[in-house]
Amino acid sequence: MLRRAGRRRGIETDAERIQQLFRGEAPRQLPLVEDAMGKQALALLLQLDAALRGGR
């Protein structure tokens, strides 16, 4: 992806750094907050899906 984005130098170093970020521990919210955020994200995805289907 980095090459396709036009990167030419330091690709291996950047790729390793990005992989480590995704493999690392992520900050967490309280379980109730995470559940609410998940429901909100799902609702937004359903709205986006409905909007895209309405355009057909």
C-alpha cells in the first residue's frame, strides 16, 4: 500500500511500525460505553446501507 501511495523510501520501516501499532493493545472504554458505541456504529452503517440502496 505504501508503494501504491507513492512512498519510495523507508517503506520497510514504516510497514513494520504500522503493523506494530495494529498489533498493540488498544485503549478501552467501560464495557457499557463500548457496547453503546458499537450500537451507534451499527446504526450508522445501516443508515449508509439504506441511503446507498435508495439511490438504485
